[in-house]
Amino acid sequence: MKKTTIPSPRRRSALSREHIVAAAIELLDDHGESGLTFQALSKRLATGPGAIYWHVADKSDLLAAACDAVISPLFHRLSADATPREAIHAASGMLFDTIDSHPWVGSVLTSLPGRMPMVRVLECLGQQVTALGVSPNDQWTHVSTLLMYILGVAGQNAANAKLAMEMKLDRSAFLDDVSLAWSKFPEEDYPFTRRMAERVRTHDDREDFLTGVDLIVRGALPTART
Amino acid sequence: MKKTTIPSPRRRSALSREHIVAAAIELLDDHGESGLTFQALSKRLATGPGAIYWHVADKSDLLAAACDAVISPLFHRLSADATPREAIHAASGMLFDTIDSHPWVGSVLTSLPGRMPMVRVLECLGQQVTALGVSPNDQWTHVSTLLMYILGVAGQNAANAKLAMEMKLDRSAFLDDVSLAWSKFPEEDYPFTRRMAERVRTHDDREDFLTGVDLIVRGALPTART
DNA sequence: ACCTGAACACCGTTCAAGT
DNA sequence: ACCTGAACACCGTTCAAGT
């Protein structure tokens, strides 16, 4: 909701990749994924669209850079003295918080399989799952299960935010909408969906997410070590 | 790789929602997500772009209809006489196969949170998890964990296919590319990614996916019943 | 009721021309 | 080396006009 209506105070600073990425992040945060256009971006930076292409290859390069700029600082903040389970929990929580406050990160992250912002998440999870004592043979399966789950939640978060913005609703009004739709499905064919209509309106996204992470970690290591 | 170069054999048939959706699916299958444009679609249907809007609200409506047309038949093919675990396994396998042969489904599915194609998956999983004997309090968590995992894999599949198509590589060449990139990360900071470089090139996507499903189901129900 | 197709607003990207 | 801004190709969507 912050408007950040800066008319044109960045005359002095020469255009740089960092400035461009920072401005892109502001646009994405304020107006959603559709808010980032080279038109809007060049206006905010007081240049022409062509200037941006000197510092950035294309739009997907810009999105990747914006995503990485938001995500990479997270992994410097992880305390080293924690059990693997705690570390996974902490990293997941931080990831959720940034995806929650920058919903576009969820969809950009998914769109870069095996590339830089995502590999940071992979590596972090991989090291902790290894430290958990999972046998080398199972490490890939367990880490990628965890990663796919996180990407799924991230993508849903992005989709929710995008739809809510299009419908000009806030998050809770949007969930009310979903809840109402679920309560109208025929009881006969959709008993489960019907039963969950109330739940979806009142649940805590963050808590649900972390419970899912724990559930997967528990499945990965039947011999629990707290 | 099927070209399906039908010049214009559909003169007779009056335009209908079903025809439009079927043509849209063909375009998506043959040329990927970017292949579906109202321009290309109206050319294939031998009409103007405006005609399509009489039967379809807008592009997202069209995508939702195409996605649902591909997904909904799946859930009529589930045999009733199976244990919950088998049913979840079977449904997941079918879902994977359709997402694998129609990669765009992965991204469209994610973009419709709580809406029609996705609710079918939710309901199917929900009924089986309920039959599994999970307590009412835990049903939401376990089902949504499973669903988010499936959506994560679906999204990655779509992203892989999209990138591979842009780079004009087939799937295995694309994975070779990722594998090579992973093998070049600095050993010091990315030991796990490095170790998995070979794995990512040779793994079986479908098998990994189903192993992940089992892992989550196992976590959901510590008291295994086969 | 259903279709036509030109027109509109907007997008990512390019490139000759400037400094 | 870096920036300018007009131009290009293409997109989703609209709408007056037809049948």
C-alpha cells in the first residue's frame, strides 16, 4: 500500500545494475508482477527503455536478479549452532516470510529450475538433510521432496496474491471468496472440500507451511532425533 | 513433435466452446504456453479473434477450461477397490503422466488456487487421506502438504519444458545443461549441489515424484498399514 | 444469436544516433 | 562505454458493423 511516489530524485546516480534491480523490486512489491514493465521501470529511473538493456540482458534476467537479491541475504543469517531440524525449520520460516512479503518471488523462483536463486535453497536444504544423517542414496529424494513442497507453497502464495490484486481484494477477503465457493460444491461429490471450507478461511498459512515441512522431515527420518 | 498441420478442415462445424478448448489444447501441446494466442487460435479455427470472445470470457478462462478438460477425465478412471495408499499412488501417477505430456497444465493448475481444476485434485486426495484414518484435525495439514508438493513438481515440470523449448533442447539435453552448471559450482560453498550434479542427469522424474508422495503419506501416518 | 475484422492500448526488444 | 527514444513486431481485448 506504500505509494512511494518519488517524482525523479535519482538524477545524480549513474544507472547501474544494482539501481535497476532495486527499482524493479520496488515496482514488483508495490504493483505485483504485472507492475514491472520496461516502460514503468525506465520512467522511474528517468531514462529510456533502451538504457536498461545495457545493464540487463532481458526481462527474465532482470526477474532472476531481483529474485536473487531478495533471497540470497537470507542464507547469511542462518546460525551455525543449531540441530539440522532446527536449521531446516529456521530456513523454511525465513523463506516463507520473504515469499509472503514479496509474493512475486514465489513465481519467479519456480521459473528458474536449477538456476541461481533456487540452487541456494537446494544447497541449504541439502546440507541440513545430509547432517540429519540421511543415507547418501536417499538424500536426493528427500531434499527434492522438501524443495518441491516449498516451491508449491511459494507458487500458491504468488497465485493468491496475483488474483487478490486483480480482484482488488485483500488477502482475507480473497480467502473468504474461496471459502464461499467451496461451501457451494455439491456435498455428494465434494465432501472433503465442503468440510474444509471453514478451515481455509481461518487457517494460519505460516503455521500450516511449517507443519508440512516437519511432516516431510519426519517422513525422511523415521528415527527421530528431536 | 506431431505437427498436426490441418489447413482448414473445420469449415462446417459451428464454433463452440468445446471446439475452441480442443484447439487451444492442441496449440499448447504443440508449441507450449507461448503458442496459445488468440491470433493463432482464430487462424486455426478459421475465424476472427472476436468470435472466440463470444464463447470464452478471456484468456485465463480459456486456460482454465483447457486445463480442466485435460484433468477432469482422470478422476473418473480411479478404481474404487483399492487401499487408500494405492489410490493416492494411482491418482498421483496419473496426474504425473498428464502433466508430463501436457507440461503447460503444471503452470495453469498453479494459477487457479482453490478453483475448479485444482479442487478436483484436492477432493481426491482429501477422500483418500480421510479413508487412511487420519484424524479430522490433521486432515487439512496432510492433504495440503501433499497438494503443495504435487503443485511444486507440476510447476517445475512446466518450467523445465518452457525453458527447454526456448533453448530448443529436448528434455535430456536440458538436464545435461543443468547438470553441467551444477558441477561448476565451487565445491566449498556448494558441496551438496556438486554431489547431485550427476544424479540430476540420470534420475527418473516419475519415480522420484512417487517416492516423494510415499514419503509424505508415510509422514502423515506413522502407523503404516501397507 | 453469432460472427467479422479493423482498431486500440500495451508490451518486450532493437537500433541508429547521439555523448 | 553508456545513454536516448523512436520504431517494430506482437499481444489481449473491444466494438461497430454485419448476418
